[in-house]
Amino acid sequence: MRPERLHHVYNVRDPQIEGPVVYWMGRERRVADNPSLLYARSLALERNVELHIVFCLVPTFLDATIRQYGFMLRGLEEVDRDLRELGLGLRMLLGTPDAVLIPFLHEVRPSIVITDFEPLRIKRLWLSQVTEALPCPIAVVDSHNIVPVTVASPKQEYAAATLRPKLRRLLDDWYDDMGEGSDAPWTGRRSQIPAVNWSTVWSSLRVDTSVAEVDWLSPGEKGAKGALQKFLRRLETYAEGRNDPTLHAQSDLSPYLHFGQISAGRIVREVRTLTASDPKLSASSEAFLEELIVRRELADNFTHYNDRYDSFDGLPSWAQQTLDEHRSDRRDYLYTPDQWEAASTHDELWNAAQHEMIRTGKMHGYMRMYWAKKILEWSASPEEAMATAIYLNDKYELDGRDPNGYVGVAWSIGGLHDRPWFERPVYGKIRYMNAAGCARKFDVKAYIRSQSSNALFSR
Ligand SMILES: Cc1cc2nc3c(=O)[nH]c(=O)nc-3n(C[C@H](O)[C@H](O)[C@H](O)COP(=O)(O)OP(=O)(O)OC[C@H]3O[C@@H](n4cnc5c(N)ncnc54)[C@H](O)[C@@H]3O)c2cc1C
């Protein structure tokens, strides 16, 4: 692993080299293509010490429901099985890191802890609590971004246009540094790892069970690889079809990427290999890699460098100003939180998108923009609109509570990474969208029909 992938190393002043290496798995919940795991393995081998891999399961997390917890836990069960086959294993610690990880670390007295880079505030808080309480070094590895976020740019970028050239310059140097070999059989010191009691794990959850798990995609690394293979077979349709919610042209990889069940580097490699053998895929491949690399890494850039990523104060100043100037504009409709959630607006298209999210856990990407912009148009203030969109997104989307989600909401409602457009009521200079624009892109009636029946699109 290239040393620049180490995002930060804390507590370096007093290193001891005797104890085991601990990999505190966070965002990267996979065995294959995992630079954090690869680094932890190489240190344990070099020092000839045991390697412990731990995951801290908190009983509730940022409005996540059984839909998201189920997807994550089923993936972790697979991680545990796969690690045991390699001669390793997973320890599940039930509780918050300060309550359960810190005592565990005091007990095993590691020489170093390796963990995953995560930009969200709550994850940073956990990291700082653990760092303060630990006597050993703790190294944070950016295994999420192909070009690590701090290498790509030292500051918050204005837009895709400013990050894109920086990434382009660096990408070729980083493609081969995505953790290949992290799933090799373990040849280092063995330790006794108690079997995980998964029924105790499941019963430790304190989450909303009214939002059901979905069965149209299978959680875990194998499910992710299967979804990728299916997508590669329809890659050719991506460039033309990705903005049409009546087609199935998007990859459906966001839940797997969000839960760290597949590495973006692996996806890029497979897309590039296929495209090299079939040049007619190049337009789709380019369009897809723009989303997967530039847009996704831009979201990590924003959440890493801007602590206010989910609020009005985090928006660009031109956007705050224009939204402020239109605060007292008359709204044609105003909805209560219950009306939004129940998809009871006057607009059939908006309701269909909300239904798609509630039912499948994945609203089509094009509809997400329309959906969030209408929440701005029909809410009393931009703050209320952001809070509503984030609440619904995080509760129902499988890929919610992700930098991409906070950025998607801030882009739609608050002009983030966008530019000022023509001024109009309520929106000010924020880019506008309406149903007529959607009708020019796709068959709106067919989309509405599909979401009011119980049939899923042929996923
Ligand atoms: C209001 C709003 C909310 C959103 N909420 C989320 C969310 O909670 N989680 C989430 O992962 N994405 C979110 N997005 C971004 C985008 O809509 C989804 O990533 C995409 O629709 C996921 O489907 P896919 O994997 O089939 O996408 P594909 O089109 O196949 O794209 C492949 C991958 O590229 C990345 N990507 C695609 N579009 C974007 C984008 N606009 N910004 C950043 N990365 C992108 C994702 O990792 C995605 O999995 C949101 C966008 C908006 C406008």
C-alpha cells in the first residue's frame, strides 16, 4: 500500500511494537480489495504478531432502519465466514466504540490499530474518543477513494470541474493501489477467535423495523460481484439510458459501495478491461466512470473539508444569499412531514418517486434530483427542505447516510457544486426542474404507472 493512503497516524510519540495488530473495520466491510485490511495484515506479518479484526455494532445509527442494518449485517456475516476460511475471523463488539472498543483495546494491548477513513462527523467523533483513550498509534487508511481524499486535493473543491483535472492527473498512479491480495490465506500468527453469536448480534439492534428489508438485491461481497457482472452486461445502455427511470440502465451498485461491500477500484478495473475489448462501450464507460470516480470522490471531498455538510450554513455563499432573498416568496403548496412521508402531495410524479424509494430502497438517480428540488419548492424554508430530504433519504434509501446523499441534497436544494441559474420564485438562482422537463427526457406516465403497481422494474 502506498504510504500516502495513510490518511493520518495518531499517537506516534510512544510506539510499542510488541502487541497484536488490530484492524477496526469501519466503512470498508469487505475482505477483498481492502487496503486497510492489507496494511493491517502486512504489519502483523512483519512484526510476527496476531491480527485481530473487530467491528463495533452500535444499536442505532442516524435513522437507519432494519432495511439498512439487515443489508449491513448479512454482509458482515459473509465477511466473518470468509475471514475464517482464510484463517482469520471477525469479532463483533456490541455497543459504541467508547463503551466497547476502548475496553477491548486495553485488554489486548495492541501495538497499533488500523482503521478506515470516514468523513462523517459521528465517525470522526468515535475516532477521536478512541485515539484519546489509546496508548498506541492508530492509523487511518483511505480505502474508499481511488485517489485518497487528501492526496486529490488539500481543500474543499468548488465543483466537479475543479476536482476532475486533479483526479485525472493522479488516477493512473493509484489504480493499482486498491488492496489487491487482502483476501489471501493468512500465513501469519494464528489466534483463537471465538465464534460470533449472530443471534445475539441481531437481537442487540434497537432500530425501526417498520421499513422492511428488500429482496431484489443480495447483500454482501458475493452479491456485489453478481450485481457488477449484471451491470457489465448492460453497460452499453448507460450513456443513453441512465437518466431514464423507466429503463434499468444504472448499475445498482450504490448500496454495495455505501456499505463497503465492493471496492470502487475493482469496479473501475472490470469496466476498463471490458471496454478495452469492446470500443463501442467507451461512451458508456466514460459516463459511468465520471459518476463513480469524480462525483463520488467529490462527495468525500466536501464532507471531509466541510463540517456543515448537512446544513444550510454549509452551502456556497451565493446560494445562501439567493435563498435568503426568496425566503418570503409565496409557496404554491406546503406539506407537513407526514404528508411528504406518505407520498400525499398533489404531484403524481413526486409521489411515484417517493413510492419507489419506500418500496425498493433505491429511488432512480434522475428522480432523486426532481424529488429534492420539489421539497425545496413546497417547504416553508430551505432549512426545513434540507431536513426533510435528509430524513427521508436516510430512512428509506439503502445507500442513505452517505457523503453522496448529503451532497445530492445540497446540490439539489442549495446549489452545491453548481452555478447560479436564472432567477425565479422560491428557488432564487438555484437550478430549477419541473415535470415538463422530465417529460422531455422520459415517459413520465409509464414511470408513474410502474410505481403505483407492485411490480418492480425488471431488475
Ligand atoms: C437528492 C439526492 C440524494 C442522493 N442520495 C444518495 C445517497 O444517499 N447515497 C448515494 O450513494 N448516492 C446518492 N445520490 C447520488 C446518486 O443519485 C446515486 O449515487 C445513484 O443514483 C445510485 O445509483 P447507482 O449506483 O445505480 O448509480 P450509477 O449511475 O450506476 O452510478 C455508479 C456510482 O457512481 C456514484 N454516483 C452516481 N451519481 C452520483 C452523484 N450524483 N453523486 C455522487 N456519486 C454518484 C455512486 O457511487 C454510484 O453507485 C443522491 C443524489 C441526489 C440528487
